[in-house]
Amino acid sequence: MLVALLSSLVLTTQATPAPTVERSTAGTENSTRRVCRREQVLGSNRTQTVCMTERERLRRRDNAERNLDRIRETGGTPDEQT
């Protein structure tokens, strides 16, 4: 599990092509702007398009960092949050 978490962090921090931006119909706020990126599938050379808002992307990144910090500090397992 630790290896999978670390691998996902490494994959998300690797350089990716310029993201495709889709404007939400709700407005022009950064939190509602959808960004689509090509990300490599873990354990494969395939890529897939992943679209989410800036707010969702930041929340997932923060959760991953928090879980990694918890693993480093306690050697325990991360919360099962998405």
C-alpha cells in the first residue's frame, strides 16, 4: 500500500503535457474551472484523460500529502478518504 501511495505521488508530480482547460458554465472562478490532463495509468504505459476542477485537484493533492505525512510519522495506514 505504501508503494502504491508513493508511486501515485511520483506519477502526479512528473511533468505532464499542457492541460486542456474547459470552462464551466457556472462562471470563471478557478474553483469551477475544469482542467483535463493526460495521466499515466499506474503499472502501465497507457495514459488516460482525467478531468476535474481545480478545487478537486487541490483537495486530492492535500489528502495525498497528509496521508504520506501520517505514514512517515507513525508508520500507520492512511485514512481511506478520496
